[in-house]
Amino acid sequence: MRQGAQGSADTGTPWAAAAAAAAAGAEPAGPARVPQQAGAVRGEHTHSEPPAPAVPVVPRARPLVRRASVRGQILDALRAALVAGDLRPGEVYSAPVLGERFGVSATPVREAMQQLALEGAVEVVPNRGFRVVERGVRELAELAEVRALIEVPVMLRLARTVPAERWAEMRPLAEATVRAASTGCRATYADSDRGFHRAVLSLSGNEQLVQIAEDLHRRAQWPLVGGGPGIRGRADLVADAHEHTALLDALIARDLDVVRALVGEHFAGAGAGA
């Protein structure tokens, strides 16, 4: 009885409720007992009918506890807060406080923050929480240089090999970046911007390249300490987005000189934080 009382007390969370329901509904594995025929003696069988075979009982499947999905949602929210400037460079944030803001426990927040620490966005402060990393203009310029070294040669190669109709299929993605930029929301535009670049680079067929380029791109979108030139207004975002549509036009026309110039200007602007 003591176990039953404890189990009912733990069903306040969705995960505990799902686990309790699964445990209550699970049936023991193994063969089911088959009722004996009338008049039969244990160990014997009648000659009129063969003995009934034992039918195994399949245990009921337990529902999966999708804790990782909660962590993923919190990670996405924290990344958006970083880009939007809601998590300010140099500030320390605790997992319990952020958990209250998101309406979850501290555990998925802590796990998401640890992922951000691996990405270099925050650093662990023992017994306090996580400090948002302070970045300067030089780091932003270095990221832009590395991105250019990776993406420019790939785009030029793709410009020579990818047919025009494939580039035309990406027009909606380029136009989506313009719409996102027009909102003035840096986090909304950041997602759309990465989506366009990811789609272009995916035509290379090199998944490792795509992942590395996106990681660099994401880091380049984090705000600089004290605001500075890294804070981009609506006009800056719209101008940046229109470079995507111009790039598509050049790729469709296979104008390599224009492609090279546009991509170079795109990364130069990113490095300056314009």
C-alpha cells in the first residue's frame, strides 16, 4: 500500500503520469494458462481433440518519454533569445530562473545551456549558472573570413554545375528571408537566413560541410558585447536579405563574376556587423 500511495503522488508531471499509466497497464510476459477440458486430468489429453497450444501474451508497449523534445524546444528558445539580445553578453543566468520563465523544471534548461556551452555561446559559472560569452568585432570578422573561405569556393563550383531550374526552386526561400527581415526581428531573420544558406550548400552533397558552415553561421549571429555594430536594424536586415535574391539571379544566369562579388560583399557586411 505504501508503494501505491507513492506512485499516485508522483503523477503530477506528464512524464510521471505516462510512466505510471504504462506500469499499471503492462501485463506479465510469458504464456497464458489454457483452461483444461472437462474431464481431463493434468498431464493427460483427450483423444477427441489435440491439446490447445499455449498463446503468449505480448506486453503492452510503454509510451516513450520524450524528454529530449522538451530540451530541444528550450534550446531553440535560448538560441532565439541570444540572437534577439534577450540574453545579454556578460550576464549570468541560472537554470532555475530560466526554467520558471519557460514554465519547465531546471533540468532541461541546464541541459540546453550545456549544449550552448559546447557551442561557445555561454560558459559555466560554478554554483551560479551560465554566463553569456562576450564577443568583440574582431571575432565577428574572423568568423566572416572563415565562412567566406568555406562557402565562396563551394558556391562558385555549384554555379558551374547546378542547372538553372534547381536555383529557381530556391526562390521561395530567398523571398522568405526578405519577409523575415521586414519584421525587424533578428531572431526570425536569423532562422530564415540560415535556412537559405543551408539549402544552397546542401546542393554540394557534403553534409559535413553543411553542418560546419551552419555552426559558423549561427555563431556569427550572436550579438556583440555592449551592442555595438553587431546590432542590426530592420533596414540592415532587409538589405542583407535582398542580397539572397540577387545571388539567385546571378546563379541562374551563371554569371560567376557577379556571384563572386555578391558573396564577397555578403560576408564583408557580416564581418563588419552591418
